[in-house]
Amino acid sequence: MSRTRAPHGRVGRPPVTSRTEILAATRRLIEQDGWEKLTIRRLAAEIGIGATTLYHHVRDKEDLLFLLIHEYAEQIPHPDMPSDPRERIVASITAVHDGLAAWPWAAEVLTADGFVARLGDSALWLVETIVAGAVDYGCTPEQAVHVFRNLWYYTVGEILVRAHSARRREEYLRSADRAAAADNPAVARMPHLSALGDRWAELSWQDTYPEALRAFVDGLLAQATNTHA
């Protein structure tokens, strides 16, 4: 029996209908070239189908990226939640941080406000837990949203700065670069920066997220509850 002719004159594979295969190919392209260079046309060529066929499965590139994020979020285990509302907030946003740190491109996709409406159940559960924790602590619903938003901005910012800086870290820590920074005339006029010298790079790369997060949560909750105390 003759096999179905694929788009572009290829003989062999029939048009793909599996979402799993589409998302797997999407991951490959993102890992190779980054999410910015991903296009529907490139993805269709990677799979071996026509772009028109692919549009039967996804509306556009943004829809495709969110489908991939949904699939990834479903695989992130939910942490055990403490009874203390403050600790629930910390545990939830830490789970968000740890999940996105492995996929920093997803954090960048989610930087636009309004992304919450497009999240799946697994990711929304973490958002709900943070908002509920703030309300249980004594915040109004409006303040709870602000608590989540500020924690989200801090978390995404920390992930993106580290991801974007990682490629240059080793070069920056080389002795020549460190010496150049120490010899900067402007630095010499700043007594505290000058005293730190070449320790700045090493200190700035220490992972202080857990400690800073707790301090940030405490400050946000205290500010919110003191406002209407």
C-alpha cells in the first residue's frame, strides 16, 4: 500500500496530530536557539508538516509557548503547605522560583501583566495559595493581590538577572576584568565600593534569594496589615 504524501512533497510521515510531539519539538528548538527565534514556520519544518497544518493545533506563537508552560507546570510537584499563612506564602513563591529557575525563558514570557488569566490549574493553585495566605494573615483581598504581584516581580527579576548574567560570569571573574573594575577612577572615589574591591563580583553572585524572600514577605505583610490595623 502506498504511503501518504506529506506536505512539501515529502513521502513518509502523515501530518502530526499529537500535541506531545508538537511540544517536544518546541522544546528542542527553544533549547537550541532560544524562545525569541521560535516561529510557527520553523516549528512546522522541524516536525515535517506545513505551517497551515500546525495552525490547526495552535493559534500563534504565544499560544504555543503557554501550552508548553502549562505542560511544564503540571510536572512541578506541589510542596507540602504549612499551617502558618506566612510560611505558606514563602513555600509557594519558592516553588514558583525553583520551577522557573530551570526554565528562565518561561519567566520572560510571563513578564507581561495579565498572564494569570492564561495559567493552568497547577500554576494557578500556587497563585491562589499565596493570595489566600496573605488574606489569612490579615490582608484585604486587594492587598493580597499586591503582595503576590510584588513577590512575583522580585522573583522573576532575580531569575532573569541571573540567567542573563550567567554567560558573562566566568569572564567577569577573571583577574583582568576584576583588576579593571578595581582600577576604575569612579570606583576609587566611592569609599565603600573601593573597600570591597574585587570582592563585589563574588558577593553579588551569592544566592541570597531565600533569606531576602523571607525579609520581603515580612515587610509586605507588615506594611499591609499595619495600614488598616
